[in-house]
Amino acid sequence: MSFPHPYLSFCRALNTDEVDNKCMPKEIGPPHDYFFVQLRALEQRTEALLQQAGQDQSKQGTLLLEVIAELQTSLEELQVAEEELRQQNEELLLSRQAVEVERQRYRDLFEFAPDGYVVTDTAGIVREANRAATRLLGVSRQALVGKPLVLYLVEGHHATFYTVLQRLSHREDIYAWETSIQPRNRGPVQISVNVAQQQDQDGKITEVRWLLRNITEQVETRERLRVLNAELETRVEQRTAELRRSNEELQQFAYVASHDLQEPLRAVNIYVQMIAERYRSHLDSQAEEFINYAVEGTTRMQQLIRDLLNYSRVQTKEHELTEVRCEEILTHVLESVRLSLVDSNAVVTHDPLPIVVADSLQLRQVFQNLLSNAIKFCGPEPPRIHIAARQQGQEWVFSVQDNGIGLDPTQAERIFAVFHRLHTHREYPGTGIGLAICKRIIERHGGHIWVESQPGQGATFYFTLPTKPNEELSMKN
């Protein structure tokens, strides 16, 4: 007796094309392959059970229940697999949407970029171009795609274009290559080109990307600057020649000042003193006072000429800059002002001073002028002077501090000008050129000088000198 088995028929239908396509998922994945394997195993199991049922009619009901249970389990597995596949399809759809959004974003960035972008194959044939590139080259996109990019370069730059392609084949990108293109609707345009290669997973170059930037204005500006620089260099040369002539004239003036001007002054001074000696008994006190004024005037005039001569020679002297031990310079200066130190009971102290690169004679003059001023402009107490130096960045900062009468901070700039004095000749002798000479010497060495002071509280003069390039210089005791 044959046993009807509708579930077996259904299982066979699932394993064939008899099931309506509407019931099946649109994309069959691994979960369904696994399920059909299970169905086939279930079909074989069912046939075996039916064969046993045909041999033993009493077991047909029990076997049928087993088939139904196993079929129910397989159907549940199919539902789980379908749900998994549905979720995978949803994730795939979301991923495709995200990829499409990014692709559209890339298209927008590519299309609306301010610079020209061109994509070519490895032979330089245009595959793609954005709006800026078509405007720059003066052609439509349809006319540009499929054409060699080299056609739009100025003819003299074609060889360089192929050299660039050859370098790209050796995996070398190109940056800031300046060339000229010939648009169809206007004259040549200067551009800067960056070139990069695109490779696949195997490292094979699939396309070449070109960034074209219009630099015509920059090139024109650069050319104008070149012309201006050339004109400036010419003017500098002319000015240098004028300064050289001026220095020569200044040297000539210095010679005249040191000889032709001082000689008459010496004669006047000598004759006035001779009159004072020879006719002293015939002159009244007022005449003697006049003679003293004359002698004092000629002496001050001689000193003034000497100071002007020293001031003018600061730039005209061309002594070589050498290593100078400031300790030794200070020793010589203290010896030269020894009498002034003794007369004023001055005390001079100093910290360890460095070795610098300078004109030793001029640096000695700076120290001597500053020390002489500190002694001269002292207060009621004996002068106390301290000299120090510290390294700050790429320069030495020197300081000469005193306990003298000080000065008004509003005069701190003016005292370095020629002939600028804060006191009369009778109060404090001098020509008013000493600090101007210091300023000129320090500036010649690439430094600067200034003063910090308050009236009645002393003054501290600072000046800077560049440090020596190497690191071997150190503070010496």
C-alpha cells in the first residue's frame, strides 16, 4: 500500500523550480545554500522513513509526525536565514547609498573646484575634466575628452610634457611644474601643474591626474619684481658709488680738519698766551679774563675738531674685526683714565667679560667714553661704576652702571645726538660728541645702545654686540 507524502512533494518542490519565484528572495546567499542542503538531507531522510513505513504500516503515523517536525525545524531555519539575508540586503543598500553620496560629493568637489582638474590615461589622453579645466583650456568637455592633453600646451613645451609622463612611469609625482598652455579663445596662459598617478591594487598605473592652476598674474608680478629688483640694484650701486665718493670727501675733510684748521687754532692759542705772558703787567683784570676766554675757546675748538675727526672716522676706518678680549680692553681703558679715577676716588668693578668679534680700537673708545662720563657726571658721593655682560640670544648685552646724577628719561634718545648737551660747559666740560661716537661705533658693529636712568638715581648704559658664530667663546675671568 503506497503512503501519500505531500510534505515530501513540497520538499522536492523547494529543491526545484516548482516554488513560485515571489516566495524566494531576490538574492540567494550562503544561508539559502545551506538550507537547500538541509532540505536535500531531509528529503533523503523522509524517503528512508517512508520505505520503513511501507514495510511496517503501524509505524506510518509516527514516522509522519517525525517528518513534519523535521520539516518544521527546517522551515524555521529558512525563516532565520531569510531574516539574516534581509538585514544583509538592507546593510548593502545603506552602504551603496553612502557610497553614492560620497561619489556625488567627489563629483561636486571635482566639478566645482576653482582649479582645473584633468584625468588622463598613461599616454596623456584626456578621460575627464572639470569646468575650471574647460574654461582654462577654452574648449568644451566633449571636445576635450579623448584628445591628447599635450595639444593644449605651447609647442615649445611638448618635449617636457612627455618627460613628465616618463617620470610618472617611474612612480614619481610632479609638483609645481610651470609651463604655458595655448587656449583656443585667447593668448598663452602661464600655469603651475601638479601631477599624480593613480594605481590599482597590483600597483599598476591606471590613470594620471593633473591639477592646472592659472599663475599668469603671479608670473607677471614676479617679472615686475625682477625688473624692480634690477632697478633697485642699479640704484644701490649708484648710491654706493655716491657714498664712496662722500666718504672720500669726508676723509679729505678729516685731513683738512686735522691739519689746516687746527694749525691756525694752535697759532692763535700760542699768540694769545704770549700776549698774556708778555703784557700781563700792562693788562687789567678784565683784559686777563678776556685772554683766558680766548685761550679756553681755542682749546675747546681744538678738542671739538678732534672729536669731529674721530666721529667722522668711525665709518671711514676699515680696521679688521677680530677676536677681542673685553677683559684686556677694560684693563687698558682703566689705565688710561687712572688719574681721573684717583682724583675722584672712583671705584670700578666688573663681572667676567666675554670675547667678542670687534674693532679693538673702537671698542676701547666706547668703554673709555662711557667710563669717562660716569666719572664726570658723578653726584656728591664718589663714583661707583660696575660693568657687566650677559648673553641674550645671538648677542652680548653689556651694561655700565653708575651712581651719578642721572638724567631725565625724556632725554634718553637725544643724548646720543651730535652736540646735544644737558649741561653747560662750565658745569661739565666736553663737546657733546662722545656718546654720538659710541652710538656710531656700536651700530657699525651691528648692535645698538641705550640708557636707563632717573634724575639723582644714577644711570645704566647698555650696548649690544653680536656673539661669535661658533660655540667656543665663553666667559673669561
